[in-house]
Amino acid sequence: MVKKLTKHGNSLALVIDRPILDLLKIDPDTPLDVSTDGKQLIVAPVKQSARRKKFDAAQELAHKRYGKAFKKLAE
């Protein structure tokens, strides 16, 4: 697939078609890693580390169990 960059303010933007976004499960909130090997531009969804997944799960559990207490403490 050949694409052209489009003007976006003072920058250029690459518009990614919906089928590709759906295939890669990318939405507006998905962080993307943009890198290069010196010859190619590489854009890929950021992979969460196992440590980050564990942290997110623990944080969610804490909010479920103690969310009301956290809210009272914040007030």
C-alpha cells in the first residue's frame, strides 16, 4: 500500500486506514512506538511489559476493594 503524508498544521501526518487499525487493535488511546532503522519508518503499538500488566491489575483490584476509602481520604 502506498500512502502520502498530509498537512496537519505545521506538521505532516500519516493517515492509517481503518482495516489496518482494526487488525492491529489500535484506537485513539493506543500508545505507538515510532522508530527507524535508518532506512525505514517503523510504527507499532507499544507492548506492555509483564511488570506493567501486574501493576495495572493490582491497581484495579485496590480501586475495587478500597475505592470508597480512597475517595474519603482524598476529601
